[in-house]
Amino acid sequence: MPVFRFLFLVAALSSGALQAADLRVAVVVQDAAQVSLQGDLVPSGTAGADLVAFTDELAREICRRIRSRCAVSYVTFGEILPGVEDGRFDLGFGNFLRAPKREKRVAFSAPIFRSASRLVGSPASARAFAGKLGQAVNLDNLRGARVAAMEGSQQQAFLNVIAAERELTVVATATTAGAFDTLGNGSADFALLPMRTGYALISHDKARRFGFVGPAVADHGLGDTVHIILPKQKEALRRSLNQAIAEIRADGTGHRIMRRHFPVSLD
């Protein structure tokens, strides 16, 4: 009997029947209240819940495609890249733009979608700064403002570079909802956010206090293709991941997941 069981296991392995692997997956949260999430439920009352639900569903679909058992952790954006780099996470779903500094630390999957960045603010702030500037506010002409951005994001990195020249005060927050909250409590005049994130937070604000200010921006490292990150040494995993991404793009699954959570195109 033991010999039979051994031969069965060998045959199963060679046929690919036991290819499942345990992977630790990080999914980015938009609100600090989502960090302690358990199971599959994303509370709809929390800011950016639809974006978390989209990212979570995409992560689980990719895990299914690569035939892996994935243990999902909901964490802030700033925890994902260091966690992937030091091996605490095998996959990081944080909607990462490629950047040279990041590419030195982790590997990137094939693109999953495209992203751009956009200022968010109240109509009153937009009018006040337009009066000071003598023209409608946009990211290229903004000066003398307090601008919130998520810690570790490309938006924060860009603002840090231009802050002195433009007399900007950069307000760093742990989550995108935190950046959005600075607008409500008056500690920032604008927030610079990924466009999809901005849409999710604006839509969640029932008082409709805020909206997009100026056009979307994709240059200066603020937009391009978005990727999943993984440890640099896991090349076999990267190949499987890229195959899964190609499949969900080809059969329309990725588009359907997107449409379930976002009724408009945000690419």
C-alpha cells in the first residue's frame, strides 16, 4: 500500500495534478479601516471599497489561473514593496507604476492596465487658486499649495521633486483615503492621486464636496502601465503570472472584473 501511494503521488506530480502552491499575497487598502479585514468581505461603507474589491477579485482570479492557494493580506501601500522585497509577500497588488528605483528592488509582471494621475480638490479651492494664478488650476501651474499624496507613491515622489521650486507643502498619508481626508479637514488644498483611486473616493463622498481639478497627467512618472510586483528571484512565478495576465486580457475576464466595480472607463 505505501508503495502504491508513493507511485500515485509521483504520477500525480508528473501529470500536473498537484501543482498548487501556497502564495502570500498583499492587496492594497484605500482606508486604514480595511487593514484588519478578514476573509472575502470588503465593507462597502469604507472609502475606496470598490477599488479594494476590484483589486481583491483580480488577485484571486490570477491565483486561480496559476493554480495557487493564496493567503491574502490587506495592507497599506507603503508596506507592499518592502514586504515583497524581503520575502514576506510573494505577490503585491498595489497598482504599481514602474520606476527605476523600484526595479532595483523587485520584479514586475506584464501590464494589467494603464493609469494616470489627477489633482482632486473642492470647487472653492480650485476657484481660490485660479484667482491667485490668473488661470484655471492644473498640475503644471500649481504653486503655493498644500498637496496630499500617499506615502511611497509616485505622486509623492513627483511632488517632493518640485516642492521647493513651486512652494508646495507635501502632506504624506498612509492611505489614499487619508489623502482624501486632508481635503475635508482643511490640512491640504489638493490631493494628487491615481485617477482610478480618485474616482472611487469622489464617488464614495455622498456630499459631493470634491472633484477632479485639471486634466489627467501621465508624464513625470505619474502614469503608464500598472503592474503586480514580486520578488526578483522568482522567475518561474513571474512567467506563470504573465501567462495568467495574458489569458484574462485575451478572454475578457479582466475587463469584466473592471466593469463590475467601475461603470466608466478610467484608462
